[in-house]
Amino acid sequence: MIDHLKRLGVTAIELLPIHAFVDDRHLVERQLVNYWGYNTLGFFAPEGRYALGGALDSFRSTVARLHESGIEVILDVVYNHTAEGNQLGPTLSFRGIDNSSYYRLLRISRGTTTM
């Protein structure tokens, strides 16, 4: 694959989110999966479904081989939503660690929502 990319003149590739994520509930209920990876569970852990062996070692060796071949790697990361969804979503990671540090919380007073 790397040789093919080099023949095409590729100097950089961008990867859709490759970090750990979960499948949306509505997909699981339909026996479908999320191939996009935008339902982040852990920003610093590679998704195991994308690796043949250990996800971290596979990712490291892939990036190293691309860099050795002169190809840069750009990671697509979306920080504005996670697998926990909104206030009704499950507590899976960030909310359980420190909810107010990871999420902008809305204050509810007298039936109105304020920021």
C-alpha cells in the first residue's frame, strides 16, 4: 500500500477518528455498527477493531512505516461530542472522571436554561 501511495505522489494521509469509540444505541438495536468513529470513548486509545493485533503496537508501527516513507499522518479528532452524548447519555468515561471539566454544563433555574 505504501509503495502505491508513493507512486501516486501522496505526501500525507488523513485518518478518520481511529481512537476508541462505541456504537450508537440506535445502530446496535438494528444490528449495525458505527464505522466512522465519531462517538469517542477515549481520545488517546486506538480503536481495537482497526488492528490485527495489539491496537497500540499496530498504530505505532503503521505511523512509523509511513513516516519512514516520507508520508505524514494527520489524525481527524472531533472534541465537541463523545459517546456519552447529552445529559441523558450513559456515563462511560469523561463524565465519570470529571464531568464539569470535560463538558459545558447548563445551569437550570426556575424552569429556564442559562449558560
